[in-house]
Amino acid sequence: MGQRFRFAIISDPHITLPHTLYDSPQRFHLVEVSIPSFEQILDHLETLNLDFLLLPGDLTQHGEWENHRWLVDRLKQLPFPSYVVPGNHDIIQRDASDRAIGLADFPALYQDFGYSDGQTPYYSQEILPGVRLMGLNSNAFDGAGAQISSGHLDLEQLVWLDETLAAFQDELLLVMLHHNVLEHLYGQSKSSMGQRYMVSNRHDLIRRVENRVPLMFTGHLHVQNVARHGSLHEVLTGSLVSYPHPYRVVEIEQSGGELTVQIESHRVAAVPDWPDLQGTSFDWMCDRAIPFMTKLLTSPPVDLPLAQAQAIAPKLKHFWATIADGDPQFDFSHLPPEARRFLDNFSAVDDQGNPEAIDNHTTLRLTYGPGKTAMSL
């Protein structure tokens, strides 16, 4: 039986009450706009007759009790259900402190938003008839309780996932987690700078869900991007508190084992005290991008000498903001060959090398279920 449903995605809102703001002169995140931006988006979403809202992690600045409680209270006021997963900023250490929550506190706090048992840091919930969301925990900790730098799914969670996939074979299954599973940037899984945004044992997850789960929703990288691996699509949504301050509205039409997925992206243009949020935020990111670009150029596979990278980096200060905006197109003909060959790979192109714009506004037509792999854009 066919059905149509609509939902929104707000990722990495980094909710920060003003008195909890941690300031740093080099920070990329404009966390001071988190709450006014969030409120503006909710005002819009409440006019759209949504079925639910997804928030793929980094809900708070640094896991503060106050910021988590503010968000819980705000989500309870919405006229549609919300579902969350934890990001690396939400549980900064396994054990709680007076200031920040611990791993066990997250499902207890968000029991109304997916974690029905209030104890397990991952869940499976039927969100519409025949539609099931699996919220995964990609945060991991070492033996001392310190957070490890990349995402990871422990064996217990993978076993649970196997059981869940087997138990609900006739349903449309969606997955949400914080860390990336597919590559959203060229060479991301091979780069020390990119690996920290990915699930370290992602192949264990992909093997389980490919040809079974058509859509995954992630955050963390603060970039607008849609990636695919066979019939599996991962929709990565940029952060509410960094350029371009996006959120998405997704409409799915389901008919048998076929889906039509329409993705529309929106941006927060202005909030109080930030009348030109888009322009100011773009400049903010560019002004802080030169050390990042220097590190990128001096790292494998480019490996430029430091002096040469420092000379080139100012010419590339717009690079990351353009990536974050989605559907990037670049011209690096003015750069040395070794840098140009590497950076040319970051333009959004299809398999034939033609420009491809699917990161912000697109329609995906795909199939799902065991043995079904066909897909078209």
C-alpha cells in the first residue's frame, strides 16, 4: 500500500543558552545564533503539516545539562514527534559531571524522542505505519571513559541491528546516526582530517544495511551533501550554527518497494543582532579557514612544503564555505599542478564528470528491500 509523508531535518544545532556560551577567538561555530535560529525554523516547520522531525546529533554545545534540558522542554512543545541521536558534542565523556551529561543520561533525557526504554543508547521505533527508524549511537569511549576521536558502533549494537533488520523485513527502514558512513568528501576515509568524521567500522554497518535500508541521515561534518553507495543513500545535513545555516524538508512517496524522495533545503537568512547572517557567517568561516587549508595542503596526498602551502592558502579561504554550501564547483587552474589535481576532485560531478547538483534540492527515485538495487536521480 502506498503512502506519502513529510519530515524535516535539523542537524548539529549546538543549542547554547547565552550564559553557557564557551567563547574562543578561532571557533568556527556561531553558537550564539543557535536558539534564535532554532526557534525561527520551528515556526516555519509548524506551518508545514509535518509527520516528524529528525535531529542527527550535536544537539548541544558541549553536553551541558542546562542545554539538554532546554532542548527536551522545547521539543515537547512541538505538534509533531521528534527523534534524536547523540553527537560527539552531546556526550563528551562516558561518565557525567556536574556540568555535562554522561552516556547513561542521554536515553533517559530523550525518552520521548526515540529512546522509549530510557536506558539503551540506540533504538528502533515505528514512526508511521510500516515505516521504522533505527537511531544508532556512533559515540565511543576508551577504557578510561574518554571519547575516541572517530565514530564507532560496538559489537552489541551491531548484533542488535542484525536482529532488528531480520525482525522487520517488510517495513521501510530508515537509519539515523551522527558520524558519516559514506564518503562525502574526496578521500575522506583515507585522510586523517576526514576519518574523524566517519564511523571507523563503517563497512560492518554498510554490509548489514545495503540493499535493505535506502536512506541514512547523518550530521557532524557541517556540510550539505548527498552520497550514495549502490542503492544506499546518505543525506548529510549541515549545521544550524555554521554557514550556510541549513535545514531540510523531505517528502517521501512510497509505493511497494519504490520510493520517490524529494529533498528541499532552506537557510536561516537573519536573526536578531545578525541581520545578514548568510554574509556575516560566510565571512566568519573564510576568515578562519587559512590554518585549515594550510594543514590540508601539507597533508597527504598533496604534501606541499609548508612555505608553499602558506602562500597558496589565502587564495583558498572560500574553499570550505563553498563545500559546506553543497553542490560546489571550483576552478583551480591558477594553482600549482599538484594542488590543482587534488582540489579538482572536490567539485560536484557525476560519473561522467559533468556538474551535478543533488546536495540541496533533488529528487531521488530508488528501490529498497532484499535484492533490489536499482536507483536513478
